[in-house]
Amino acid sequence: MASILPLPPAVVGEFVGRSHADLGRVSELLGQYPTLIHSAFDWGNGDFETAIGAAAHSGRRDIVDFLLSRGARIDIFAAAFLGKVSLVKAFLHESPAALHQGGPHGISLLDHAKKGGHPEMVAYLAHLINPEKARKAKPKAPAKPAKAKRRKAA
């Protein structure tokens, strides 16, 4: 059974902070404190961040995958980063306001999707945020080449 004592705040802060960029240290800290996997750090003013949240908005797929393999709880922001369209759709079906809520550090759902580099996810969220703009931005099919006119022989 895991300890019921709270984790040292400095350890939580380092774990979440290192989850932005340092897989080695994240792995090491998790080995020492397995319950860190579900911890969140309060950066102040309600800006709570988990390790998976830090890795997602930083574009660190390797760290996100590692944390998920160790039992981290996926949230809508990590799902957007990973391009999990069906999961994001399910989240938004149940909680439509999540589309406009900021994640860690106020970073938007759309920015998480952009960081993940999944065009389908970006297009889906962009359409929900601004359907008119997304419709106009869709690439048009290339025009058919004009038929060459035949010259009549004189």
C-alpha cells in the first residue's frame, strides 16, 4: 500500500517541471516516488499542472508515452496532443465548455493539438471554435485545366 503521507512539494514541483523536457529524471523520480504519477503541482493562482500535462504542451511524446505506460490519467489536453479525435469528441460531448477552457498555464486545447502535429485534430477543433473561418480555410479542389482550343486550318 502506498504511503498516506503527502509527497514533498519540492519533489512534486521537480517531477512536473522536469516532465517538460527530461525523461531520465522523470523516470528516476517516479522510481523513488511511485505516487508522483497522479500528482499535480500548483504554480500559483490556480495553475495546476500534472506531469502528463507538462509533457503534452511541451511536445514531448516520449514523456507522455512513458507516463501513460506507468498509469498516468489521460486528460482532454493530452488526448488532443496525441491526436485521439474520438476521445476528444467524447470529452466534448459530455463537457462542451472544455473546448474553451485553458489547460496548464492557460494553454488552449487547440494549441495542444497543434503541438502534437495531428492535422485531423487541429481541423476538428478549429472547426468547433470558428466554423465559418474553418469552412473558408478548407482547400479548394484544383480547377480542371482548360481545354486547349484547336486552331482551324486555313
